[in-house]
Amino acid sequence: MTMTDRSHTAHQPRLEPTEVEHFHEHGYLLLHRPVFAPAELGRLYELMQEQLDAKGDKLSDELDTPHFREPRLLDFLLSDRVLDIVEPILGPDIFLWSSHFIIKAPLVGRDTPWHEDSAYWQGRLSDYSKIATLWLAMDPVWTGNGCMRVVDGSHQGGGFSAYRPLADRSKHTFGSEISADIDDSKVINFELSPGEASLHDGRIMHGATANTSKVRRAGYTMRYMAATTKVVPEANPGFRIWLARGQDRAGNHYENA
């Protein structure tokens, strides 16, 4: 595909300089303010419910890359409301890397072991230092229903820790976890109201406890990377990325909105 310029002008960055500094230093940022207008969030909620209704035998926390199946989600993933948040972190040239509805059912939700997203992408990309995930709360999210939690500053470890297998896969969303001891004093709980969001670096250690409450925990992860990153074709068969803003700087094959 030839280089296409999707640059935007006259957009107001939606992060303060102190917030950008916090993200780079700590590896995360909590945004206790709405990302979308209420009507927009309502439309996204309807699309999430359609994905749930059509999931078949999949568990509710396994709705990965739903935008491959439902192009209407691109209206949100490629929206200026999101990209104006991501651009101060990643720069003006941005790819949409992935998205995922992550839903923990009441009382029976599995826990999410300590992990780094980068470890599950190892070998698929040329660089892991400029990937950011916006985690949009679709339901109230707090410690009791299994909110996401991170280890403050752990992205500085490089994103490829040692892992150990877990005995009972049915209780966990992954079959392994980081083997290093976690410093509880550095664990930050991401408690959010519906429509609020968090940002985290792709290399940060994070996880979540099982949902032991009577309230569902639903979120939509929107994942982006700087367009200086090369996606390794042979390691990503059938995978699709979108040029969200700016120019492709790495010679990738991508979709245009």
C-alpha cells in the first residue's frame, strides 16, 4: 500500500503535559473524565452487547479483535476523541494495533494473572516501547469486581519477564503468570466509572482479581502503537492494522479507514 497521510490539524490534545510525564514515568495514567459523550457511549454499549449475544461458546472475557467482525467499532477506535488522547503519548503517526472487550461475569469471572502485554506479542513487532492501551470502562469498575491493577513503573523492566505455568487454567484467563514476586506497595488499582478510562504502556506488569461481586465488570481495550513500528508479516498471519493518524513510517501493510 502506498503511503497515505491521515494527519489532522487544529486538534486540541486531551492530555496535560503533567499527565504525559506521569505516563512515561509510571507507565500508566487514570483519566477520571468521560472519553465519549453519553450518546456515543450508549452506541458503543449496544455494539458490545451485540458481540456478547453472538459469542456462542466463547467466554465473556474472550472477545478479542471484535472490530475485525464489526466495522462500526472503527468509528470509536479511530475517533478524534481517542486519538487526541493517544497522540501526546505516541506522537502524530499512529496505528490501531488491536481491541478487545474484556468482560468479567459476576461471581464466576476468572482472574487475570500478572503479565505484560508485550510478552504475548513477542516476535510480532520490531519495537515494544511505543504501544499504549486505552482501557474504557463500560461498567462501574472497582476492586470488588476485579478492576485492572498495575505495578507502578514496571514498564521500565523492558516487558519480557520470566513466567511460570499455572496449574488450573479454568480459574485464569491465561495459563501462566510472571514468576517474580510482586511488590504490593507498588500495585495501583484502576477504579473507574462508566465512560472513564485508563492508559497503560504495553510493557507494564498488570492483572486483575476474579470478580467476586454481583456486578459485571466490562471494559473495551483500544490498543495503539507509533507508526514507526514494523509489524512482522510472517508472525501475524491474517492480522489487520489500521493507519489511524499521520503516516506509516515503517513500511507496513495496513487498512485505511
